[in-house]
Amino acid sequence: MVNRPGYLNPFILDVAGVAPEALSDRADLYLPEGPGPFPVVVLVPGMLREPPEVGPREWPVFRGYAALLVSKGVAAVVVGHELTHGPQYPEALRTVLRALDSATARPEVDSKRTAFWVFSAGGPLALALLAEHGDRFESLALTYPLLESDHLADWPSPDAAVAGLGDHQLVMTTVGQEVPDLAPGQRAFLTAARASGAEIEHIDLPEAYHGFDSQDPTDDGRRAIGRAVRSVAHRLLGTDPMTDGTTV
């Protein structure tokens, strides 16, 4: 048997596939049916120390998140940024912002209803987005994020990011069996965010592992993903997540 990389595991939720179109050489756009304009979520993968054999735009987990958002009437963008070649955060931030610009230039996308969803070691990008580009989006989702920036020169701090939360919605998913180096920064960020009075939804999975959405297929994980997707979608759509009757 040939061992495949964990990032090529199936998404843990069964979801109807959606065919994307290339938005640029580094981003794919997933659109709901209909004329729109639709709100949009930019999905931002984490970091890899070495280039993967298949880029994040092809990973089942991100295709799955994109398809779930589309099922809620929200467009999605999956970005393949420079973090697949190590910690090239400034370059990756520019790529992520260009992906948003390319998406909102489309007539099917509403430039006034936008969000970012950042995963794992992509977290420092979220710090910069909040601290320096908060006027570009209204909602931020984080899934098992790295929320420290001491290792990056001239990069916004978690405190600067919290100061930029303002009226943004924050949906943050954490796991109990987290990579040890990531958990303290997550706890500190949540504590500071709560003290700021920001709108926060914290989804905690005590028994789950980092990468649970492709490598730990449990019912709790499936429910957590569904809850996070609903929260982001309903903020962008301006509807009540308790009234749509869906479970995913």
C-alpha cells in the first residue's frame, strides 16, 4: 500500500462537489448557482516546510469547505500562496489580498460582504489582516491557528490584531489535542479578544486533533465544521443561523 500525505485524505463531511474556475494562477473561485452577487469567503491554507506534491487548491479539505459555503449561497476562494514553500508571510499576504481583489472584481461577487478563513500556520496572515486590512472584510474564521508573530520580523502582534477586531465577527475553532506550541497563543488571543468585547464564537473540540477536518473523522468534528460554516455564512448573508433548519 502506498502511503498518501494526510492532506490528501477525504474531507470528513460528505458534500456535493462544486467545480471551481481559475481566478488567477494562485486562486480558484467557487460560485453558487444564480446571478448573485454573492458574499465571498477567502480560504487561506496553512504553511508547509517543503512544497507539497499537490497544492492546497487541490486538497479535498479546502474543496470541501468551499463546497459547503457554496451550499449556503456564499462564494468561496481557495488560495495557493507562498507558504507552501516555507514561512514567506509577506509574499503570501500580498497573494491573499490579490485573491480577494480578483474575486470582488467579478460581477457575481459582492465586494461589501467578505470574509477570510485562515487555517493552522496561516494564522500570522490573520494577525496582519486584522491589524492592517480590517476595512477589507467583516468576518474572520480561524481553525486551529498559529497566533504568534514573535518569530517574524516587523509583523503585527496579536495585541495589534485584537485591537483591530472592532465590529468584526470572529469564529474560532480549537482542538484539545493541539500541537503544544500553538495552544498557548490561541488561549491568549481568545482571552484578549473576549476582553475587547468583540463578537466571538469559540468552537472547541476537546478530543480532536490538529487537522481533524481531514484526518480525524468524528461526528463532533463534522458538527463543528457545520457550525462554523453556518456562523460565517449567516453573518455575511444577514440571516439567523437558528432559522434555516440545516445541520451542516
